[in-house]
Amino acid sequence: MPNTCVNYEKKCGGCPLLALPYREQLAQKQARLQELLGGFAPVKAVQGMAEPLHYRNKAIASFATQRGKLVCGLYAEGTHRVLPGADCLLQEEILNKTLAAVLDAARACRWTAYDEDRGTGLLRHTVLRSSGDGKVLVTLVTPGPDLPGSKNFCTALRKKAPWVVSIVQNINPTRSSAVLGSREKTLYGPGFVLDTLCGTQFAISSRSFYQVNRTQTEVLYKKALELAKLTGRETVIDAYCGIGTIGLCAAPLAKQVIGVERNPAAVKDAAANARRNKIANARFVCADATEWMAAAAGEGLHPDVVFLDPPRAGSTPECIAAVNKMKPRRVVYVSCDPETLARDVAAFTRLGWRAAKFCPVDLFPQTKHVETVVLLSHKKPDGHINVKVEFGKGEGKVPLDNIAKRAEEYKPKERVTYKMIKEYIEAKYGFKVHTAYIAEVKRDLGLPMYDAPNAVEELKQPRKHPTAEKVEAIKDALKHFEVI
């Protein structure tokens, strides 16, 4: 298997295990999972891929000007230095071909790369999404709404890459590490690409959360559905549901499905995907999963199955406590980080739950990441009575609006981060402050302390105290965010 990549030697960071034989990659992941999770339940063998290259259905590339020429590619690890190239070994071949076509069309339009320091130029990034039948959505990320010659670009790109079914302009004016902004304009096509997963069709837009490895995601979801043991009579909650992938795959096997997701665009997409597949027994709620679950538990709701598929940071103690209060028969937890999974399984264990088995699936060959699904059930399943409560309108049903209102009561006050304080000060006063300075002012005021990301590094040098001007600016920010 040829694992040669010019950018691997240049530390692109996209596939850190590329030089390691695939069997050894799986062995390393197995050992790590066993160490973290083996004390709770048996860890099954990691299910690998037959062909562990060219599996990514999503590509993100950044633009730059090098030697007077527009280029695009991945950043070198830990830098903003673009490594030109459109032959990534992880991305699907169709995406590599599309990336080369995007660059050619952009050069033909004489477009320039965005310069972060000067704030000039047109193109920041491009995001590509592909479907199983070889169709591609192209998203161009620009710092502002102006994109002169966009029609010419669409014509040129479609001529070079006729498989491109939609082209979108995403507008991101912020100076941050976030690739995508919140505003979009569709330049060509419907603004999404259609993909099929476990027999269910999904519309994937530029901002949709969708697993990047289609083949292995089907393996993962089929295992999750197998562990859920659905018979058609169950009420299912899909927490952190995104665009509804797990919930909609489960809906034909359940009585009703409620998906919970805090991203409004994702909830809108989930509802549209339900309509697209003519699934009438799935509903989606726009709410923070922790807050909604706590509110639903307070309403006395007892679903049969709860799917938890949180982000890499894992779930929260409050959400786990709410799931415990709901007393479902089964919890199926899908995780992309074994460390946070171990932490959350330990929390469930303290509440009397038992992990049955861990089933890992390698969705990310050539990297250190691995997905794991685990079935959790209560140690004393007969120690409570399940009360079936149906969601919706009508006699004997609990309106979802009531739960949404109740969720507000559980909503914690937003934590004010060092980043928020720094951004406020820079916007208002025009200068930057170090996180160590913020920490010092908070300490002097007797405020609760959180980790300041760069505070430790600051202390390696002779301590520098903030000027009076910066102290006052920090205090002003703390007042603005109602910390003091």
C-alpha cells in the first residue's frame, strides 16, 4: 500500500500515523482503549477498514499567496503556513480533483488570497463535501460579501468539474481560527449535497456536522442500533443530534424519536431530512442538550432509549444526572474521545449504571482518533417503574413547548472566558491583554479562577504586571460581562 505524501514530510499533521502499518495503528488504538475502558467492561476488537486511505468525504483547504501565485492546501501543523497540494491520501479522490479545479478557476478569475495581517484579499478557505455517488458541494470562505466575478468562477469550475452540484459563498469576517462564518450565499445549485447513510438520505450543507467516513459510519450506526434493541414500541431521545443522523436511522425501528440539538441550522436541516425521508415519527428541538434533558427529566419523562453522541468534550454531569433521572432502559453512548468516554462512563457507574461492552470502530485511519459505542444499562432494571409519556399535542401528551420553557430554568449563566474578555478589550480599547494579566486582576479581586491558557508560559519569564491602563480595561470587561 503506497503511503507516500510529500506534505507528510513537511509536517502537515493531517495523518500523523501514516508511516505506521495499519495493523499497528489498530493495535495502538486497542491498547489505549483497553487501558482507559477495560476496567468497566470488555473492549471488543477495533473494527478497521479494508482500504484505510481516501475515506474522507470532507476537505478543508486554505488559500495563500506564495511566490506571487495563488495556492491552496493544508496548514503545516501548529502554523498558518499553507502546504500547497491537492493529492491528500485521506481525502476521497473526487475531492482532490475538485480542489485542483477550484484553484484553477480561482486563478482564472485573478482572485487573491486573504492576508490576515493586512486584512486584504478575497479567499480564506474552501470546504468541500462529497456524496456517495460522487457529487460535490464547494464552499468558498471570504472575509466579506463581495466576490467579483463569482458567475465566471461558477462557469469555469463547472466546466472543469461537472460533478460539482452546488457552490456556496460563506462570509467569515472574524479574525479567529474558525473556518466558517454564520452568513452564506448560494452561488449555484441547491446549497447542499445529498448522501445516503443506512438507507436514509441526508442533505449535507457546508456547516452540517456529518461523519467524515461514510463506510465506517454505517458500521458504527448499525452497531449502535443493534445495542438499542428497538422493537417499534420505544420512545427514543437522540441527544446532541446534529442534522438527525442517528435519530432518523433509528426512527423506522421506534415508536417516536425526539432529537435535541442547540444549533438552529442543524435542527432545521434535521427536520428537512425527516420530511425528505417521509419520516413522521421524529421531531427535533432546538435546545442545549443538558438544559433540555434536565427539564424533560423534571417533567417526569421516561424514554426507553437515549442515544448520546456528544462532541469531543463529552457530555456534562448535569446531562448524565438528567438521563439517570429519566430511567431509560438503555443508554447508547457514541464517543469520539476515549478519555472523555471513560470519564462519563465513570459518572454513569457512580449512579448505578453498568457498561455492557465497548465496540470501537476506526473512523479515522492514519490518525490517533477512534469512535466507540457502548451500551449502558442500570444495574437494577426492575427497581423502578417506567411511565410512558408521549411528546406532542393532545390528551395525555407532554407538549415540547413546556419542556423548552422548563429548560430555561436549568440554563446556567454563561461562563465568561478569557477569550471573551480579550476580544472585548481589543474591540473597545484597541490593544491586547495577556491571559496572565486577566488572571492577575481576577486574583486581586478575589474572583473564582479558571485556567488561563498562557498563564503558565508567562510565569516562565520574569513576571510583568499589567499597566494601570490595562487593569482598568480588564475591570471594565469584567463589569461588562457582569462578573463584578
